[in-house]
Amino acid sequence: TFSKNTIKKHAQRKRINLKVTVAYRGVDFCGWEDQRHHLYRKEIFDRGASRGLDYSSHQNNSLPSVQGSLVDILDPILNKRALAAHSPGEHFSSEQTTRPIEIKVAGRTDAGVNAIAQICRIRTWKSNFSDRRRDQTKSTGELETFVKDLVNEHAKTIGLGLRITSVEKVGDDFHPTFGASCRAYAYLIDLDDDKAIVKSQQSRIMRDLVPRLDSMLRSLEGQSLDYIAFSYGKVKTETTICRLVRARACIVELSKCDNENSAREAICIELIADRFLRRMVRILVATAFREAYGVEGDRSIDDYEEEHSIGHEARNQLLNIVKMRDRTLSARPAPARGLIFVGARY
């Protein structure tokens, strides 16, 4: 049997899992993953700390990572062994004697990729913050509110495009990566942007191509296919089989900025699948546009002169490339800045 004090002490140290929904502006970050890998490998961390190595750098990246920014803000508060002298937002240094908190994520994004509702899991042993740290935020002391306010206020202060939109407690079995049944991405091409995939003066042609683009994408829906042709680098996943449950193209209206007289239009590519391979969305988008334009080899987009009817052969162009499983048939990835991680379903 355990004494009441032992039970109470155990309850106070019970691990708490937080499901955190994060939005961020891609141009502010070098990607999701924290590049300071030595912080997360115990043997390297211990060896480096004993030699007085400085862990504050982001491995030659001038921009921080999303994960690293969250760690720098939250670890001093949530890490059960964090040093009292370590303040929120302060980078790790050789004085830090414990590894940072671990943050799991639904989908790791590359540099420049945006997110509306990225899902991550943070674990802590602390449940209330009514102590002396309370004056650091406007939080009421409740864990979820405290975490949200702390990150948002710190990011706003330094002008970082990072916001937590929601925080909730979940069970130990929740895993944002392996527990997700599907993930959703959107790719936007501003029709009035000079730096878009194609020249702005061709926006009329692009609008005319949307029906064909949509038809080509729909041919991929509902099938479990090997998307190795639309992957990048060494494959580290157990399988390259993915099932797109939604693949569409349409024209959307963007929110009007204060200095704009009229709303802008953009082509939106919607993709929802059970899994995505590395850079799969960007390669798929670029290949779809290439095929929709009818560009082959070194032909210029300017060579496109007439609309092409949406016949059976044209509709299956993307599908045929997928089935060929040949990376040389796909296009280079589309620019990262147009990609948005929309969310994940559990």
C-alpha cells in the first residue's frame, strides 16, 4: 500500500500530453525540424556539454525552425528538469544540463512552407503555473491557456510569424504522426503575382486550364498508388503507397489587403491523402501544371497556343506518370512559398 503523501506526489508528477495546433508563416523559418540535432541525442548532448560546446546556433541557418522556436520558448517552463535561470525564448547553451522537451508533429514541413493548423504533441509533468512565473504572461494559471499565451506573446514581441490557435489535453496514446488518418495540403498560385509559377500575363491561359487541371487531378482520387515518381531523396518510409481521397483544382478569391482596391484571385490545388512522401505535393503540383500546359522537354510555356480538349488520354496523363514509377518523368518541385499545411484528421 502507498501512503496518501506518496499517492499525492505521484499524481502531481503525472505526465500530461498536450495537443497543440500551430499556425506559422513559412518565410520566417528554415522548416519545421530543429536543426540542432545534438540536443536530442543523449550521447552527443552529454559529450558536447562536457566539452563546453555552444548549442545556440541553428547549424548555419540564419532563420530558426518552428520546432526550435517552440522549444526555446516552452522548455524553460515545461521541462521538469529545466534550469531556473533559463528564461523563455533563450537559446540553449553549454550551461544547459538536460535535453529539451520532445515535440512530435503531424507533418514536417520544409523551409518556406506555411501552416494553418499544424498538429503537434508536447509532454510535460507540470499541470499548473500559479507560481512566480505567472507574471511573465497574462495567463490565469491554467496549463492550456498559459502555453498558448506564452508562445503567442513572445512571438508577437519579436515579430515572428508563429501562433498557437488551440491547446488541449489528450491521452498518452495520442501521436500526431502515426495517429493521423489523413493530412490536407493546399497549394496557391496567385494569378496576379509576377513571381508565380508562370508569367502573370498568362493568367488568362491559366484560368482556362483549370478545368483540365482539375480533371487530371481527379483521376488520382480513391486509388492506392505508388507515388515514388513524385518523391524526393532517399525514401525513409516503410511504403511509398499513398491514397489520395481528394485532389482538386479551382479558382479562389484571396482576402483583400488594406492597400488593394480589389480582391486577388488564385488557383488552389487541394490535396488530402492518408500520407504524403517528401516534397510529394510540390512535385505533383509542378508536374500537373507542366502536363496541363502540354510542355514537353525543353519547350517553353510560351509555345502553348490553344486550349486542349479534356479527352480520356489527357485526363490520365498524371495517372500514367504515377504508374510508370519513374522520377525522371516528373517535374522539379514547385516553389515552397505557395504550399500550406491545412491540417490533419484523427
